[in-house]
Amino acid sequence: MMSRTAFIKFRGTNSFLLHSLSSFQFSTHKASLHSNVSFLIHKITNLNDALNLFDEMSHTRPLPSVVHFTQLLNAVTKIKHFTYALDLFNQMCSLGVPLDKYPMIIAIKCCCQLYRTKDGFALLGSCFRRAIAPDVYIFSALLDGLIL
């Protein structure tokens, strides 16, 4: 089997072995992650599982679809960790995941659950900038935040 090894050589120092993994194991691990993401999302029972899965998803290339990231955000909100869901949403934005209205709705709901309705309205402005047409679900999440 062919092994993949990476060396880093810094100026004036010796080289260091970073990673050694057979290419067969590497490719099957990436393929298995893409095919099992939906299965793994339904198995999330605590926050550590969700954060580990997000870390794995964010390091795969090409990135999984926005649907998988949205399912993960939804799983984190179901276990009532709204601040972490907002943090994962911010990391999704910085990764360049193309967002649609569903992760925006989840983020707005998280803001409203944390009594940060002003941030929810800021996300509504982000919807307008991203050319995401707000619908009934976005407005109802904002109204819930105003009532809470």
C-alpha cells in the first residue's frame, strides 16, 4: 500500500514528521464520513458529540452540503445549547458554507431563546444582504422573540 507522509521543514531546524496514513484508509474515511453524516447527526445525544462531528465536517474537503450542517444545528438546538448553536452558525459563515433560509431561521430562533432579539433582527438584515427572502417562519421566530 502506498503511504502518505507529510514533512515540514522550518528554516534552520530539522524536518518533522506530521502525518502518516495509507491513502486507502484516508479515502475510505472521507467517503464514509460523507455517507454517514445523516446517520451520525441522529445519534447525537450530547454537546461533545455535536462539536466533534462539526469539527470533522469542517475539515473534510469538499465540505458537506448545507443540509448536513443545518441538521447538526437543529440537533444542537434540540438539546437546548443555543449559544453553541450560534457559535456553530458563525463558524459555518466563516467556512463559506452557502447558507439558505433554514440555518438562518435556526440562528434567529436561538437569538430569541437567549433574549437577544436585537441580534435576531440583525440576522434578518443579513438575510436581506444575502438575498434570502424572509418567509413566515422567519417572521414568526422574530415575533416569538418579541413576546418572550
